[in-house]
Amino acid sequence: MSNAVVREILPDGSVVLRTPGCTFTYRRPKPGVLVVTITGDDDGQFGTATLDEIRMELLRERPLALFIDARAATGAAVSVSDDWKRFFEQSRVDLASVVVLAPSKFVHLTVQIAKHLSRTGELIEILSAPAAFEDRLRKTVQPPR
């Protein structure tokens, strides 16, 4: 089985990046909001491709509300965490908010370290409860009337 990154555009416009053992799905519920769903273990096999998808969205819409659903993520290499840290440092002025769902203690700790080291203050919010994540996403996509 090849370790090459497969990029697919789904009929609804979502983008999927896939390698054996890990998948990133990017969905735009409305302009200015991007939902990234991570499944599996990112050991660096994607290179910069996972963050490049977010950078492309930042070229279209700024500021961007970024929602990262890591409930099915099993881990990330230190190099991956470092890449995310750098991305948050460099992109903080273009991000309205970052909400990460990380129910796993390991993934939560990994995100917490990246948040701390990126020095982005309260830009990044880490949630453990899927219902709280879905509620925040719903309120961002469909603000109260």
C-alpha cells in the first residue's frame, strides 16, 4: 500500500486528504467557517498538505472560524504538533477563533501544548464534550436572529 497522500473533492465541495491510517476532511458550512475532521494517527506523512488546505481557505475568507474535530484522532508526531504551533503563530491575525474537540486525554494534552507554545492566548479553545463542540459550531454557522 502506498504512503502517498490522496486528495479528493467530494460532491458537496468537501476536501479529503487520505493516507493509510489517517484522514483529514475539510468542510465549509458557510464562508468564513471551516470544519476539519481528523481520523487516525498523523505521524507526519502529510507533510504540509493538511495545513496548506487551511491556508488556501484563508486566502478566500478572513477572518476564519476554525473548528477541528479530533474525536477520532489517535495521535500526532511531535513534528506535526510543531507544525500546528507554527501555523497558529503565523496565522493568528487571520483566525477569528479556533475550537478543538479533543476528548482523548492524549490528544487534548497535545493540543494544549501546541496552544501554549504558540502564544496565541485565548484564540484556541479546547473542548472535551462533543455536544459543546456541535453547539459552538451550530451557533457560529447559524447565529441567533
